[in-house]
Amino acid sequence: MTRIRLGSEEIKYITMFESITGANVKDCVQMDDAMGFLVEQGYMGLAIGRSGKTIEKVRKSIGKKVMVMEFSDDTVKFVKNLFQPVKIRQVIIHDSDDDKVAMIEVSKKDRTKALGYDGQRIKIAKELVSRHFGLSDIVVKTV
């Protein structure tokens, strides 16, 4: 795991997110017009709120698309959490001498959801998995 350095803008968004949701944020990634918040394990329900009302407040406050993912100490579970609610059939971690890559298998109908609009979800997921587990890439395979 590398040391995570957040800018003042990310810290501002984390503070806003935590004050609205009450969930503890472990990390935050900003990509174009989307934000990815990594919440501590067990805080996902609190972050989303009943019927998604809490996360909708966050979206309105920030003015961007917001994705919430839950942290896990287990690499495979972490990768699966990054793509919720998409059904990941299998996660395989390829660990060679020079790099580690996660390969995920999704159904053809879920591929678009896994990548996200303009590839934003996969970009955010790659950044988070790199920061927290040192993986260099995530490859999406359809089955």
C-alpha cells in the first residue's frame, strides 16, 4: 500500500460527505465529473441511506456523480466491493514479479455497468486498488 496524499479539494469533499452521511471515509478519488468515496467497512448502509436519500443529498451538494465503495482488508472482496451492485462472477489476482493485476469476470449485460459512464467507474476502481493494494490494473472479462 502506498501512502495516500489528498489535496485540499478532496479533503473538502470528504468532510462534506462525512458530515452529510455520518460514514467514515477512508479515501476519495476525483475523476472528471465523478467522485468515488471509499468508506470504512460497515458504513455502506449509512452512506447510502434509506432508499438512497442520503447519497442523493451528497450528489446535490457536490454537483457530481457520486460512487460509494466499501473497504475490505481482503483483496478479492475489495475488488468486488468496488463494482457493487454489479455481480462479479470471479476475481483472479495475477501476481508476477513486476506487477499485480486483477481480472474480473462479469456477464455481458453487466459489462457496461462495470465500466461506468465514460469508463469513470473502472478508472476510479483502478486508482483505489492501486493505492490500497498495489495492483497495477484491473482487466474486465465478459463471460
